[in-house]
Amino acid sequence: MARILIAGCGDIGLAAGRLLAADGHYVVGLRRHPPANDHKINYIKADLSQAADLDKLDTRFDLVIYILTPDERSEGSYRRVFELGVANLLNIFSQHNPGTRFIFVSSTSVYGQTHGEWVDEASVTEPENVTGKIILQAEKSFLAHGSGNCIIRFSGIYGRNRSRLLDMVAKGGKVQYKPDYYTNRIHRDDCVAVLRFIATRMMAGVSLEPIYLACDDDPAAKWDVYNFIADKLGVARPEKQIMRHDCDQNKRCSNRRLKQLGYSFIYKSYREGYDFIEQIDS
């Protein structure tokens, strides 16, 4: 049995924590506002951006999973989570339990490729936006903290409780048709399963790579995804938008390394992942 701390125990962290607890591990969630009752996970009330909140933190953990989400898409919010929060947490563990290993949940926003290139863990990371740069620096902080730490770069997360894309499709409008604009995604349930998968292997002493890219098998064109969802919803398909040949086409993310480690995706593409739309309508 391992002692595992989940720093930022929201929807995905909570679900992963419950699975790890069911596997027999002792799991603690760190949150600013813990729930009143949870019979599977214990909680610590703390704000990682406040160093004083961590003064008395019990650091007797074998593994820490850092999975915080900024309150908003602003530079200040990202810096509180991925600079201040990371620095405070690593500092307290450096002082009291330097042998603890970390899994840091990162993002494919650390890539700056925009011409439809395939990217993997060895690809150049030169994000153009400041939030991507902040996350990339957080990755470097965890990897520099000690050996055996692991970065998981999730692509766009979707699922039943994330309806933003469905709302956009239902609203209608133009969508880039040519050249293709590639989209990369991972279902919420696969995020949970990947965390459990990596954590389990880490605790079992399996040799891991320092970085894994977690996305499904199909970095599909935005046009194809929108049309599929529109048909599922029973709404009009989007209008075609023809762009300049040198416009932004995003990137295509490869999950080869994660699958070579042995992970099998629950939802291999958006077609399986959005199948629940029919169930809602029925």
C-alpha cells in the first residue's frame, strides 16, 4: 500500500483517487474547499498558493499527483497555480521528504506547432502563449526536483459533464474546412484511467519515461468533429470556412509512447466518446 497525495482533488483527481483507494492505497486529497463527507478519501484543507497553509503539511507520502486547474484563463491565475503553487509544494517536500515522487498533470499547450505537424514527447516545446510557457516551466520544475518524476500532457478534455463544444455546435456558424484544423482530445474517463495506470506502475517500480502524451487515437479535423456532433444532435451542419493556406492548422498529437507502455484507451476517438449524445436524446 502506498501513501498518495492528490494536490488539487477536483473531478478527475477525485475519481482517480477513489480508484487508487479501491486498489488499497491510502489516498489524501488536498483542496481549498474539501467536501463535508467522503468515505474513501481523507482531505487536507489548504491553498497551495499560500505557503503558510503548508507549514504543517504531513509530507509522509510516496507519491504526489499534482492536478490543479486555474480558476480562470488569465496569466495571474496560471502563475498562482503553476508557479507559486508548484514552488511552495516542492519546497516543503524538499525540506521534509525529498524522496517523494511526483506526477504532474500538464497540457499539450506546451507545444507551439501550428501547421498540422505530428508531435510527441520528443518534439520541440516552444509555446507562443504565456500560459503554455508557464506550464512548461512547471514541468521543468518537477523534472528538476528529483529522479523518477513523471509528466502527463493531456490534450483537450471532454465528457458528459463538459458541454462547451456541444453548445458551440448547436449554436451554429462557420468552421474551418480547408486547410484542415486538427483537434486533439481525451475523454475524461481516460484521464482518470491514465492517472491510475501511471501511478500504479510507478508504485510497482516499473521504469517510466519522464513524459507521456495522453490523447486519443484520432487527432481529427475540426470540420469532421463538428459535423459528427451536429448529426448526433440533430442540428444543422456548420458552414464551410475556406482559409489561407498558411493559416493556423494546430498540431496532431501522438499517443504511441503511452500505448507502448500498455495503456488501452476506453474511448479511442470522438466517435466513441460522443456516443452518449444519442442516449441523451433517446
